[in-house]
Amino acid sequence: MRTNLQITGVELRRIAMPLRSPFRTSFGTETARDVLLVRVVTPDAQGWGECVAMSAPRYCSEYVEGAADVLRRFLVPALPAVADAHAVKRALKPFKGHKMAKAALETAVLDAQLRAAGQSFGSFFGAGRDRVPCGVSVGIMDSVPELLDAVGGFIDEGYVRVKLKIEPGWDVAPVRAVRERFGDDLLLQVDANAAYTLADARHLARLDAFDLLLIEQPLADDDLVQHAALAERLRTPVCLDESIESAEDAAAAITLGAASVINIKPGRVGGYLEAKAIHDLCVAHGVPVWCGGMLETGIGRAANVALAALPGFTLPGDTSASGRYFATDITEPFTLADGHLRVPTAPGIGVDPLPEILERVTTAEEWLKTRT
Ligand code: OSB
Ligand code: MG
């Protein structure tokens, strides 16, 4: 397989994507996604990467304008003239942090590389399935009846697992109501986005009564030791999201007993190569993983769905259909069939932006020259 690409330029493109309904978490309410797309141009093929940074640094320290800045100022200028995705990962490593910006650039290079070689993401990473089961992440609502309506609608659409966003004041009551209405067979989990402290352990243990698959990121991002202490006091398995930014973080969390499940988001960990390494580590330790989401467009979703088809992804992910997020996606929409999304099989990420729609949603474009 040809692995070395001559990278002739990089385009940064910002698009505005209104969400079909506001998405509220313990860290804020999103009504639209301000997405940064990275397009890498080579003589053989171009490649796309979607930066998952949000508009404000509330989920993590990155934010979309900061990601664009570090890309143009440091990361794109550090690209080797001839490279593959592994070489790009090495070239970006000396710059600390900025995992979401790095992930977008590395993914665009990997997409170009695989398109040039005629290989899909799924085949490159070793996907074991041609479709993946899908869960849905349900935001915090103004009232329990409103939540029950929303959850009922998603179950009718075929989602096989429901994740409820929680925060202090919106936890036991909504979980109880969903469990009572939809029954014990519903696969149900919760995500606190770091909204609690260890002092809430007794309160969080009340969730043990509802037979949840897991509780995701109950405590602060840098509280691995306290997550381990909390895990000892809960029957509900603890899953980490924000705390895990690398394979080293995952190894530490597993060793400490801070996580018995890991949510893998390629953007959060710096790209698909690192995501695969975390997957392999978790498989070796018998730790189940699932693929998280960051309200991606079809560009980011395509690669996530391929990753979610790896054998260690034994739990349904937050890889919902395009229509859960957007009235109009920038690619052909991903649609749910019997609760599953199909894994793309075309080379690279396997999907392309639809030019007319892409133009319509674009708010800014910038061309960055590379060393050649
Ligand atoms: O914590 O998993 C999270 C969305 C944005 C930021 C953080 C999170 C989420 C989600 C939605 O839960 C997942 C999705 O459907 O893309
Ligand atoms: Mg989460």
C-alpha cells in the first residue's frame, strides 16, 4: 500500500449547522454547531477531517476558534512535506494538548492516504461488522413529561440504547421516570459531564436501583483517584469520557480502578490512531468500550461509525442518525435501519460533502500553504 503523500495545501472551512433541537448538558446548551472542517490536498486525493471542538471551552479546554488558531499557527506549518498519518501524528506530538485540532488534521491526512490507496477506514482499522447498533444521547429537559416524550420518540425510531444527561437536581427523578415508563429491558445509562464531586457519592449510589449500564464521567476530568474511590461505592459501572485524552490516561484509569468502561471519542484523544490504541489496550484488559459523539456532521460520523465496528466496541455508541441532529446534513444522511447505521465501505471515510449544501452552510474559508 502506498503510504507517503505529498501534502500540497490545507483548507480550513467553518460551517454553521443549526441543531434541530437545543442540546442541554451540565456544561451548557447548544443550539447550533460551529464546525471546523479540515481538507488536506495531495496530488492523488484529498481528505477530510472534522474538528469536534465546540464554540466555548466548557466540555474541555479546546474551542473552535482556538483549534483554528493552533492549526494555522503551529500544526499545519509542522506538517512534513511528504507524510502518512503516522508521520503526522509524530510531527504534531511536540505540541502539547490541542487534541481536537490534531485529530482533525491527522484524520484528513489519513482520509487522503486511504482514498489514494483505495482502502476504507473500516478495512484499515479492522472493522468486524458491516453495521453498528446505535444509542442516543438525550439532553436535560425542562420537565420529566417532556423527557418521556423525547425518549419515547427515540425508542420508536429504533435506538437500541438511551443515555440521559444528568446534573445535580436532574438525576434520580428523570432516571426513575424513564425506567418506570419504558421498562427494565431498555438499555439505559447516564452522563454527568463532570458535574458532581465525591461528596455526592451517597446520592449517586441511589442510581444503583435502576440497573444502569454505566454512569459516564461523574467527577471532574482530572479526578482519576476520586473516580476510583467513587467506583468502590457504586454498583453502577463507572465510565470515563473527559478524563481520557490518551492511551496512557486509559492505562492509568484501568490500573487505578477508575473506569470499568471507556467512551472513546477520536477527537478527544487526538485522532483515530490513538483511538485504535486505546481500543486495543482495553481489549487486552477486558474493558468494554463504546464510541462517543460530539454532535458531528456526516464527515465526522462516517469515521466514527467505522471505528465503532471494531470488535472491542461491545456497547452501543452515541453514533446516532444524521436526523437526530440536523435537518440537513452536509453528506448523504446517515439513517437508522433496525437501530443500526451501515459502516461506509468506499475508500477513506467513505462519504463526501455535498457541494451545494457545503457552500450554503460555509461561513469562512482559508487556504494554508504547506512546505513543498
Ligand atoms: O459528553 O458525550 C458527551 C455532545 C457534546 C459534548 C459532549 C458529549 C456529547 C454527547 C452527544 O453526549 C453525543 C452525540 O450524540 O454526538
Ligand atoms: Mg460524555
